[in-house]
Amino acid sequence: MHRIGTQVEPLVSVTVPTYNRPDYLRQALESAVKQTYRNIEIIVSDNASPQSALSVVQEFDDPRIRFVRHETPLTMFGNHMYGFRNAKGKYVASLHDDDIWEKDFLEKLVPLLEADSELIVAFCSQWIIDENSQVSEARTQHYNTAIGRTNLRSGLYQPFMELALRKLAIQPASSAVIRREAIDWHAVPEHIGPMWDVYLSYKMASTGMEAYFLNEKLTFYRIHGQSDTGKVPTLKDKMNAAVFQMACYGQILKEDEENKVLSEELREHVMHRWQHACTSAGIALMKLKRVREARQYFLQAMGKGWLDSRTWAAYSISLMPPPSQPLRKWLLDMTVKARA
């Protein structure tokens, strides 16, 4: 541990999964090494980039950086979990290779955790930036409003399952510091894929511990053409995203059968999200002309008893005979637009 005056700083592990984005990685690492909170290790996990990220890491000549290159590609999930599972710090924080931290991100959040042993996570608000690192005020406002942060007061929250699952306000992947030993990182299931941060929010809330929200924008979340959030998704992308959402919300529902930590209202909300994901996967498959597969997803959603008009409309369209393909496509497009 480092000591500043009489203040002891516990080690914080900063996980930086990266793949083939050297310019963005350089900015991310610069924001990490310049943290005013000094006692950190930075785990850079290079997921078999065509051009190794080692040269970028070497530019910093910082002994706190631990570089690992995976010669055999991992899944995106696997690369994220590698950092968490190999962290040595009392606390962990995720820094994507295309995001940036304010220099006092850790300095402001870590003491909150140190002051309260019942606090499992401290998180903050964030800016939205573009590929040129320019802040978008409009997108920032929209994003923070969408996840319920804009009017959220700074302070302790317990329980915080509503924040975790209904509002999705915590965002462990980009703007949170977590008490490492409070989570079994090896038990996070791989099949949830990129939805790991939603699942992790549920797991943190299910411990019965506290969360602290600091209503300051201390991180910069980048949306650009190389990111999943910035690019125009293909039908296959939409289908895969929906399948991972199904896996995540299905896993939460399965675990809650035993744990019983969700309220009846919130469990119903998670069920609706699972069913919505089923329908979204089915609609994507319909557009890919994989109608029989699509129908199975619609039937899964309908089998839970929630009478969603979007699901019933899509299922009805799937029953139309092949000669009506143009009409089927038009009706399906209208169904999607009406829902939007």
C-alpha cells in the first residue's frame, strides 16, 4: 500500500481489455497512468491483435502496467474476465481501450469504498465523446437521462436492485469501482457474453450490500464506428445481441428462483426484457429468411404468458405462406417501426 500523509491507499486494479485500437488505447492508458490516485496496477489484456499492443504499452515505461498478449483469440467476454480474474487489488475498475477517465476518477470513488465496508460499488456519471474525443452535450444528456442518472442524487443506495436492473444506471464496464472480493469472478457465466455488466449489476445488488452514486461526470464513454454502440448493426449483429440479452435475463431469472431477491414487480420487468429479446431475435431471423427458427423464438416468448402485441404480430406474420414474402417483409418492417 502507498501512504500519502496519514492516508493509506489500497491497491486498485485497472483492467484494460484491448483489440487493435492503438491510438485509442494510448489515450486510455494516458488517463490511467495520470490518475491522482497512484497505487494502481494496470492490466492490459491484448486479445490477439494483428499488431501487438506492446509497443503502445512500452511508450509509457510505467512499472504499474502489466501486459498480457493472448496469441489465441478469446471471446470479448473472456478478455474482459481475464483482467478481473487476475486482478490483485482490493478494488477493480474497468477501462475500455477506447474510453478515458478524468484524472481524479479513482481519487473520488475509492475513498467512498474505504470509508464503508458495506459498500460494494461506487459509480459516477459520464460524458459521451466521439471518435475525435469531442464531447457531445446532447448525447451525454440523452444517455444519462435514459439510464436514470440525470436527476439521481449523490449518496448511498441500499437496496439498489431498481438502479441495477430497471434503470441500468450502474454501468460496471465504464464508470464504476468495485470491491473485488465481494464477487466470484470465476462464476460469471460465459454464455451471457457482452451482457456481463448487467449481470454483474444484478450480482452486486443481490449481495445486500450498498452502492454509492457520485453525480459527477468523471469518465468519457466513446461512441464511434469501431464500437458496438457506434456502428450500424447488421441483422446478424441484432440477432446476436438479442440472444445475449436472452441469456443474461434468463440467467438472472434462473438464479432468482433460488435466491428470491427480486421483488415481484422487478421479476416481471426482467421477464418482459427476456421476452422482448426473444422477439427481437425472432424478427432478425425472419429478416434473414430463417422463418422456422424465428417461429421458435416467438413461441418461447408467448409461452411465458405475457401477451405482447409485438410478439403476436411477428408470430402471425411468420405463418404467412412463402409466396407472400414481399408482404411479409413489409408487415414485419411496419411492426418494428410501430414498436419504435
